[in-house]
Amino acid sequence: MAVSAMAGIPALKDLSADVKRRMDQAVTGFQSNLASVRTGRASAHMLEQVKIDYYGTPTPVSQMAQISTPEAQLILIQPWDPSVIKEIEKALQTSDFGFNPQSDGKVIRVPIPPMTEERRRDVVKHLNKVLEEQRTAVRNVRRDGNDTLKKLAKDKKISADEEKRALEEIQKLTDEEIQRMEEMATRKEAEVMQV
């Protein structure tokens, strides 16, 4: 994006940085969610959403074990604390990924069955739902920014022209962030639907 017109106006400098930061957070959240979306291949990222109750704290599996993918259809989980193996197995079984973990007491093997056409469609549907939630998050940031701008204009801290330019800039930023997320979703959808 070009140099921000808002950044040059002292009253809008903080607002510009805040809006940009919050929109980037929404996009980053969407990116990490995409990484955990299941495709046809095994990936350690698939387990990022799976959490285990570890001494009263919901903890991601990735923080409790070494996760590797020795084969395209297998995830290997080696917990650092062997006493949590049963908890990890239970969390994997109750997750909505349809995993069927197998344990030998030291290592958990999670075979990744090939995805059916129906499952692929469900994953794409879920992907689109998450995309819409993140679009809404970005639009909410835009709304908050616009409300702040209108209040500044009403209090005569910025001129009408500055308000108009800042509103246009926030809208442009919103469109760019939503487009970035849509492009990511399109790539992920193609990856999911690939047989």
C-alpha cells in the first residue's frame, strides 16, 4: 500500500496504525486457521486446533509433544510427558477431524485416511464459513475506525476533507485485506479438492 495519508495527520496517526494492526491480526488468524484445515496429506498443522486439558489449562498438542509426518498418510506424536498419552488420544478421537489414533504407550500414530468427495466438500464449506467470519472481523475493524473518524470530525479535530480521505483509505485497506484472505481461501480450496 502507498504511504498512508492518515499517518501524516497527527490526530489520525494512532488510528491508522491501530486499524492496520487489527486487520493484519484478522488475516494472520485466518492464515493459521487455514494451516490447520485438512487436505489429503498428513500435516503437523492439522493438530493445531486440538487442545488437551493439561493441569486445568487447554494446551495445544504441539506444545506437549513432538509431531512429525514420516509418511504422507501418517502423523506421529511423541509426547514429552508419557502420562498424557491417553489424554491426547481422547482429544484426537473427540475432535471433528475423524482421527483414529493408535498408541503403543510411547508414541501415538494417527493414520490419515484419504478424504472422500463428501468430506472434501464439508472441508470447503467449513473453509468458507471461517472466511466469512474473518471478513466480518475486518469489516468490524473498518466500522470502528470509521466511527472514530466521524467522532474526530464532529469534535473538529480533523477537517471534512481529511475525514473523507481517511474513510477512503480505510475502505481501500479493508478491500485489500479481504482480497488477500479470499486469495488464500481459493488456493486452499484448490488444494483440498485436489484428488
